[in-house]
Amino acid sequence: MTPAVKFAKKAKIPFEIHKYSHDPSSGAYGLEAAQKMGVDQSRVFKTLVVNFDGQRLAVGIVPVSLKLDMKLMAKAAGAKKAVMADGADVERSTGYVLGGVSPLGQKRRLLTILDISAKEFPTIYVSAGRRGLEIELDPEDLIRLVNGEYAAICQ
């Protein structure tokens, strides 16, 4: 059981776990998840960690079929500039490996922004903390659990 699943259980929210066989040669983890689970790509969200102004990390959660817009992400957080965080920094701050980063149960709580498109769905899918494992939950529960906010952060 991953820290993300433990976190959701402890919070006593409704959720479902979905497993699929991860292909190690796949580089597009989120797209692979959507395809193997047979779920529309707009409901499967990837968890990306960014660095603001070279000083602080934050999490952006966007549909796997879209790209995180760095300018919109920076604007949503009141920062001047956002860039993708270094992989080692991501793993150190979240406790998860790349391709399996969950917004839930991270080592350090980071500012979290969920793309506004998540509001369109009763449930969305995010990583449950390892490749091949997704958690399906209400986006409102996700926002509440990570003390996050909604913003338009996609291209």
C-alpha cells in the first residue's frame, strides 16, 4: 500500500484503486494509464512538480492529454516564472519516483493547483503513488485533501 492510498484511507473519502500492467518502455505514463484502463484521457490527470523562481516547488495537476502551461501556472501561484523541477528534487520532496508521483501522501506538502477542467467530472484519476496504480476520486475531495486550488493551467 502506497502513502497515497494510506492517506486516502485515513481521510475516509470514497475512492477506487485501479491497477494495470505498466510497460517499462513507455515514456508517457499518463497516456499509458488512460489507454490500459480504457478511460478517456481527459479524466486521467498527471502530477507535475514545478520550480517557481528557482526558490520553491509546487504541484500542477493536468489532464494527461494536455500540457502544463508554465506561464499560467506561475500566474496562478503569484510567481514570476515556473520551470519543471529537477527529477531528483521531485523525488526528494514527494517521496515518489517519476511516473508515479501522486498528489496525495507526499513527504512535503507543496502548493497544489488542479486544472479547472477537473470540475467537469464526478471523478478523476491520479497516480496512487507508483507506476501502474491509479486512484479514482472526486476532484473536490482531492482539492480538500491537498489544500489545493483550481486554476486554468493547461495549454
